[in-house]
Amino acid sequence: MGCQSQGQDAELVKPLGEQSSSDATEKRQATVPAIYQDYLNRDVRDDIFYFVLPDRFNNGNPANDNGAAPGYAKGISHGGLDVTTERGFHGGDIKGIEQKLDYLQQLGVTAIWMTPILRNKAVQKDGVAHHGYWIVDFTEIDPHFGTNDELKQLIAAAHTKGIKVFFDIITNHTADVIKFAECHNADGSFKVGNTHCEYKSLEQVAAGDKYTPFVPEREQGLKVPQWLNDPQYYHNQGDSTFRGESSLNGDFNGLDDLDTSHPQVLAGMTEIYKNLITEFKPDGFRIDTVRHVDLEFWQSFSPAIVAHAKSIGIPQFHVFGEVYDSDPKALSLYTTQGKLPSVLDFGFQRVAADIFYRGKSPVHAKALFAQDGLYQDHDSGADLLMTFLGNHDMGRSGYFINQHDAQQSDADKLKRSILSHAYMFLSRGIPVIYYGDEQGFTGDGNDIYAREDMFASQVASYNDNALLGTDKSTADDNFDTEHPIFNAIAQLSELRKRNIVMRRGEYQPRFYQQDNPMFAFARVYGDTEWLMVFNSGRQAGKISLDKADYQLISAPDGVDINVEGQIISVQLPRLSYAILEKR
């Protein structure tokens, strides 16, 4: 028998992502809990994140596109503007994000996470710092992105709308300034025959086989605070191979690798980020390259940062780290022993891509969630993990969809994107939308090939991509609030905000079979139970569960629910999902 919800969410019974534009706008204006205006006291589990590279989002002030004035000192942060290449600065900035706060609010976003915005060395041998990860000054905003005052204005404006702002921070390294006499010339260029500086192990260093660090004359004394200019606070062991001890001690792609076991580095980095919290009042930090830093560093740094934020009136300050590993055993090490409240859930990303893009069995999800207990301790748990489908390093969800089967229909690609976003919103954890995914961006791969412009782009390799769900390309301005993926995410955001079971409900497996693309899980909060049923397959499918009295919250056309004795069966069309509530 078919059934429809008669409860508080009856208006959401249409399949998510298929409502008319006027319907979607009306739903986004619906009343949501008061916590969504109270950014200061809102638990992070109630948030919906939007991860954005300011340089590629919106250009609010073209006058700052080339950064600082030419010449050295602050001129190290000048240049790099090239709107025609993937590597160049493209002009997006803090003011541009402020101008699009209404757009983000319509999408349902409650927290913005920006890539690093502190002052960078603008140009290095392998590109330019459009991403913000090559910091030379930890006290000042990079002039390509704006000023300290403009950042404060953005945060104030976001807070007025109930939106939090998170900084992306780095403790592992600074910009590439330190060179080694054994493989560099006096001007910092490589000696003939060198393309990198081979890693020297601790054993080699102890035996006297070590590098002689120096800073080229024109770059001496440029880092802020001043202690960062002293080579003694760096490992100086050459380039990391990303294996063994070099993962901790080697230069990350040539960047100056801080010795985070040194007491001065721990004290100095803690002071740097306490000062940033005091000056700008952000709502939390995402921490870069966590696994390349000594575990003991995090055991001190994270609690100190959170305690400082609370001491100055930010009670819900949240910290999450980037541990680029999909194994829950590796990830959970940092939330338990490492004392980080949360990490980005690379395990979730892998499983979601496997199920919805690569056609693998949903039992992989069951196996992943069965390990959630690994994260549990006094200040962390699986419900604090940050879930995502793609990012600026690994690539976009749209790219993974194309990578698996570029010949599938445009309609199926769109369905897979909406389906996987629904999975992220309905699962445990805190959803993170990667900017542009709501506009159907696909990219051509990882890194710079997944960092398209939201404003009209002039990069040929971006503009030749077919976007999901639209005839537009990245050569157009892409802030379309009627895009089907935007619409689907906005409705999922609304549903999540209005129903605490989606934000705090305990995950419980209900149906998983090795060779069945259909699966089901529940979210249970108190007396409320929601059943999420997914069909990741290419054909309509049906599953049977122990009988329970359910009402539909949302389902596509073609859903069928039948009861026979003590068994309830749910039939779903291909590439679709349904939400049911236990009466």
C-alpha cells in the first residue's frame, strides 16, 4: 500500500530535488529552530558546512587582484594573477564571499569554511598561492583576499545571518623560504642536476650527514612572527617522500617543515592561533596536514585553542583536522590520542563514491559504520565527523561520477549527484558541501583541476567541461538558485534543520546484502525513528524488513510500500531514495 506523511514534514513529501522553483523558495523561507540564528551557542552537529576557496568564488574587489605592491618585504605577497590558467590567482576575495551570503543562506549553509587566508608567498617554483597554504605572515590577511578589517566585516555579516565562519589553519609548515647549500644556489635556485633536495633520515643527521640551511638574502626576515625566520625551528632534512619518518620530518612539497616537537614551535603556534581567535572571533578551525605533525603537538595544541576560545566567549568553538586517510583506525587515532574533537571523514567519502559512483556493494558502508566506536571518547564521536563527497585536493564528486562511466546519461549523472548528497545529509556526521558542487561542477581531476571559478571563468580547461544538471558552463556566472542540485541540497538542509533526528539520531543498520544495490539504515533519537532506504542500482528494486508502521516523509514517484504478515517491503525506482518515519 502507498502512504503519505501527515506529520510536521508533510509538505516535504515531494521527491527532493524535483520541486518547482517557487516551491523550493517557499520551503527555504519556512521557520526553522531558533538555534539557526544563535550561531554563538549552536552545537556544531546542527551545522551544514560550505567549503570554499575564496580566490575561485566571487571577486568583490578587483583592485586587490594582484595582492601587495611590487618589491620585496610585503611584496613577497605580490603577483600571480593569471585568470586564464588553473594555477593562477583569479581574483576572488573575502568581500566576494560577503556579497554572496544570501546565496549561501538560500542553500541552507550555516557554516563557511575557507581555505587559508593569511598572507602568503605569492609565487613559488611550482605555482602560485591561490589556495592560501604558503603562509609567510600569520598575523595579516593576504592582500589578494582583502584586509584584516574586511575579514572582520565578513564575519560580522555572516553572524548577523546566523552563519559561522571557520578558518583553515596550518602548523606543519610555512612558505618555501629556507634553502640548503648542498642543493641550492645562493639565490635559492636549484644547482645543476637537482630538482629537489633528497630526504636525509634522522640516522643520517645523527651521523653528521645533514643539510646546511640558509635563507636567500632578499627573503631574510620576511616571516611573521619573527621567530619563524630562524632555521633552528625547522627539520631541514630535505623533501618528504611521504613514507616513514619523512612523512613527519620532510619538507611537504618543498615547504619549510616546522619541527613541531620543539617547545618553541608548540608555544609559538599556540600563541599565533590564540591571537587570531582573539582578534577575529572565528567559530572554529580546520587544521591542515594533521598526520604530518607530531601527535604530541595535537595533544597540547587542540585543548589549549578550544579553552582559549571558550575563555573569550566562544563556547562552541570547534576544531577538526585533515588526516588524509580512509581507514577509521588511522583517523580515530587523532580524535582520541590526538585530542582533536573531529576529523574529516575520508572513510565516508571513499564509501559514498564506491556505492553511488563506482557501483560497489553497500555492505562497505555497513562495515565502515561498524567502526564508529573507535572515535568515541570524552570530547569526540562519530557524530562529530565531517562528511564530504569531494574536495580541492582529491577532486569533485562530479568528476568521480564521470570517471566511473562518462557515457551514462546526463539524467543519471544528475541523479547520482543528488543521491550521494542525500546520503551525506541523511547519514551520521556533519555534512560539508564543496563549493560549486551545488552547480554541477565536475572538474578534470584533482588539485587545480577541481578548483573552478563560480564567477565567469576564462580557463579553457574548466570551460570545456559539461556541468551536471544545466546547459551552462563555467564560462558563465554560476550562482543559479534554480539549479536542480542546489534545489535538492536546499531542501535537504531544510529537512535537516527542522528534524533533530537527522542531526543527532543514532545510526542503526537495517538492511544490507552483498549483491543488492538497495540498502536501508535508521536514525533513532528518543522515540523518533526515521528509516532511510536507498537504491544505488540501475534497476528498480525491492527490499523486505520486519514489519513496522511507517509513514512517508519523502519519496520519488514509483515508490511502493506493501505489508504482508509481519514483513514490510519497500520498492524504489533506480537511483533513488525514500525517507519513512516510524509511527
